[in-house]
Amino acid sequence: MTNIALSISIILGTGFLAHGYSLAGIDIFTRWFIALGVIWLIAQYSRLDWFSAVALILVILTASLGLWMDFHAGWLIAGSIFSLVAWDLTEFRRQLRTMAKDGLRGVERRHITRLGFLALAGLIFATLLLLVREQFTLDWGILLLVMSIVSLIQFIVGARVK
């Protein structure tokens, strides 16, 4: 379950950053973020956990650069949030390798649920920022709706399974 959430987070993190730079018309960075996502996925499946920290630093630096250059803040913040989630899941997966197998599914499920709610809170904060800056768009609203539904499903499933 952690590997699936990790892969999705890497794809969303680098994909949202690529989309943010694409909206600004900087296609070279768009291709660079796609390549970073592919390399990050390969590194994770090769158990090169250190690469996650390097990728997170690169994402945060380029997202900060994009915010400084006044690009669409929502996609850059969303990319940073999901990259941070991917980094956390990498560290969590590393810790899971040393734990006993008893009760591991419950620990995984609770951790991923908490991360989902944390990501949703970050996206809500970004939405408030976008509303203030008058940059709220339909595609951002759809992203927020999808994340809300996913978080609600996680909460319902987590409450039923306990």
C-alpha cells in the first residue's frame, strides 16, 4: 500500500510542478520535471532512498523560484506538498522494513490516512491563497474536489476497518 501511495505522490508532485511551469510557458522545466519524476520512480524501486531527499530539495527550490517569478502558485504549492508526502513515505517505508510484520497493515493505513488529510489541509491553504490572489481556476477546483473525496473515502474505510 505504501509503494502505491509513494508512486502516486511522486507522479503528482512532479506532474503538478511541470503543469505550473507549463502554464508559465517554460517548457524546458516542464520536461525536466517529467524526467525528474521518472528518475525518482526508478530510484524508489531500486531502493535508493537517499534520492528522495535530493528530489525534494530540487522541487522546493524550483517551486520557490516559480513563486518568486509569480507563476501560478497553486500548482507549485501542490507539487511541493505531494513531493513532501513522497519523501515522508520513502522514510516511512524505510522504517517499515525494520518493523515486525504483525499489525503492519494498520500502521500503514493510519499513516497514509494522516498524510492524506495533511495534504488536503495544505491544498485548502493554497486555495485560500489562490482566492486572495484571484488565481482560482476550474482545474484547481477539480483537484481540490478529488482530494476531498479521496480523503473522505480514506476516513470512512479507516473508521470501518478498525
